Amino acid sequence: MKTATITIAFEQDKLKALQFYAGKKEADLQCELDDFLQKLYEKYVPAQTREYIESQFEPAATPPKRPNRPTAISPGTHIDSSRQNSGRTEP
């Protein structure tokens, strides 16, 4: 989902005080603001609309991968593991 940047005006001295005291409590101001916006979103946007918006950005279900099938070797076939196959056949 694309994100948007929000710019708000707030008194500089108040912001410094907020950052100082939030830091003392080991609170992340960015996380606090994100949480607050999420709560506003949930408060004002109807549940059906939120569900629709969120369904637009869910990753498509990926089909399960098929396991690799081993190559069948007929009985009596000798495999020489000491030779490396270079892609060419030798007489």
C-alpha cells in the first residue's frame, strides 16, 4: 500500500519537550503518532470500507509448490559418481 506524508504545525518548544519526555519513557514518537492515526482511521472509517480497502492490498494467494520429483533410473543402471558431467558425451 502506498504511504502518504503528513505535515502538521506544532510549536517548536512543545515538540522539544514532547521528544524529551517521551524519550525518558523510552517511547517512540513516530510509533505513537502512527498508533494515533490508526485509531482515528478505525474511529471514522466504517468497518465495511476498511475491509474493502484492506482487501485491495492483500497479497494474492500463491499456489503451493510441487515437490521435485526424482528422475527415474532403470534397474541395473550404473552411475559413476566420480565423473562430473560437463554436458558432453564421451565414447
